[in-house]
Amino acid sequence: MTANAKPTPQDAIDPARALVPQVLQVNEARVRSGFWPKVTRTAASIPFADRLVSVYYAARDPQTPAAAKGIMLGALAYFVLPIDAIPDVLAGIGFTDDAAVITAVIATLGANIRQRHTDAARQVLARLKGR
């Protein structure tokens, strides 16, 4: 990517570009604007919502290392972006690719997801689900 090139949606989900400053900024902006609206719409229907939101809180934590944040933001941008390997509107299987991406992030970067992130995720999801 050249200095003047604008990141494309494909750049945003390309793990090799996750830490390129321009792509990191695009991912962060997409997550900032699209994460909560999509989680609010889908929280009751996706079984991995707690893990997804805990990754969000870890990515926003100033104590999380920059490299881990970049990869987490890339995974969260994949969740938010309408471009998807399996469209989310397909009943039953639409979120399986998103779940796989979040699971991979947790498997590789799980040490950066602290108990406080998990607790905050559970609290916000309980509020969203009306419990």
C-alpha cells in the first residue's frame, strides 16, 4: 500500500496488513462506528457474543499491546463489515465465519483478554438482553 492509497475493505480484513497504520486506523474507525449497532441487533442470536464483546474491550484497553490490538481490531472489523465469506443473513450459518475468526483471535491472543474484559462483556450483554 502506497502512502496515498486508501485502504480497501479487503485490506481491513487482511491479517498481513492488520498492523499497517492506515489499515489500523480504518479498522478502528469501522469498529468504533459499527460494532455496537451490530452487537445490539445480534446479541441474542449469536452464541459467541460474550467472547466477541470481551475482544472488543481488550482491543480498547490501553494496557493491551499494540500488535494484539491491531489483530483484534482486524477481527472486529471483519465482524462489522458487510463483506463476508458467509453472509450474516443466512439463517443458522451466517455467523460461523465470524465465530471462527473470533475463536482464532482468542486462541492466539487470549492472554491479552483479562477477566475485567470478560466481566464487562457479560454486564453489557445482560443489559442488552434485558436481564
